[in-house]
Amino acid sequence: MPTRTRSWAVCGIAAAVLGLVTIVVSMGLWDPDLDYSDPTAIANRLSDAKGQLIVMHVAMLTGMVGLVIFGLGLARRLGGALPSGSLIGGVAASGIGLTAVANLIGSGLDTEFLFAAEVVEKDVPETIAFYNHWIATIPWLWVGAGLAGVAIAVAALKHHAAPRWIGIVGATLGGLTLLVGISPLQYMAGFVGPIWLLVTAIGFAVGDKAYRNAAA
């Protein structure tokens, strides 16, 4: 039997850490003393935070790559243990894929605005202020990860296709991510989604003993 590697799960760990980096940097861009009714002040603030913006950009795009690999590995892992024809593995992978897309789109305006904030007099401050809203919301859209967590919960708790504790994590952290993602406060999914992914990816990397034994 071919050796079943865990590199896809390691990519999930990396994506989760980079997701947390993205959220922390995004939160750090908030300035309670800034007048957010003043577009020029917002543009000047972003100009001062160019280093943070570059870190967030690299974290989002590198994390996107890790998410894609993790999603494909997850589909293969669940597909090998679920009943033939089950959609659960595909749903889980699609949820991770949606999160990867959110990361890609969240970074999509960086090229346009990252350096434009330095030349406020040549650009419309209101458009740069819009960019501030963009990076404060789109990278937080981790609702797809919540969908993946719930799918894994069903796979683990109903079909025994993954360790039970990973299923419980999916039902709790994944379910919470999905619920807040569906709510009008959908960006709050960014608080929970990366944590769910980190715990789950670590679980598949080092705690998936039954699958590892089956591969031996």
C-alpha cells in the first residue's frame, strides 16, 4: 500500500498560523484615535502602515496556497473512509476552497492601493478609505472553514471517518464559525476559523492514529 503522507495537514497548520497573522495585523491597523470620517487621515494612516500591509498581503497569499493543498488532502483523506459516493469530503474541501478564495480576493486590491496611499495628493482619498474597509473585512471571511468543520463533524461522528475528537472540534469551533459567518456580523468568523483550522490540521498531522495504522 502506498505511503500516505501528512504534508497536506502540515500545509493546513501553516495556513492557520498565517490566517492568525492576517487577523492580528488587520486588527493592528485599527487606530482608536483616528477620525474615520476623514478619508485623508485614513489614507495617511495606511501610508504609515505600509510594512504591516505587506506582511498581511504575503500572509494571505501564502496562506491561500496552504489552504488549497489542505483542502485537497482533506478530500482525499475523508474520501478514503466515507461511504462510496458521499458528498461530505467534497463539501469539506469546498469550504476550505472558499476560504482560500476569500484570502485571494482580500488581497486583490493591494497592488492598486498599497503604494497609492503614499501619494494622497494624486489619488482620491475616499477610494483609499474604501480600501481600508476592504482589508478590514474581506480577509476575515472564514465562513467556508466553518462549513468544512461541520462537514468533518458529520464524517467523524456519524461515519467514523475521522477521530471523534476532531469531529467534536468541527461541531463546536467549526459550527460557531459557520453560524457567525452566516450572521450579518460575518467577519467575526475570522476570530474562530483559523483556530478551528489550526487544531484540526494538527489533529490530522499527529493525532490521526487509526488512519496511520491503516496505512502501515
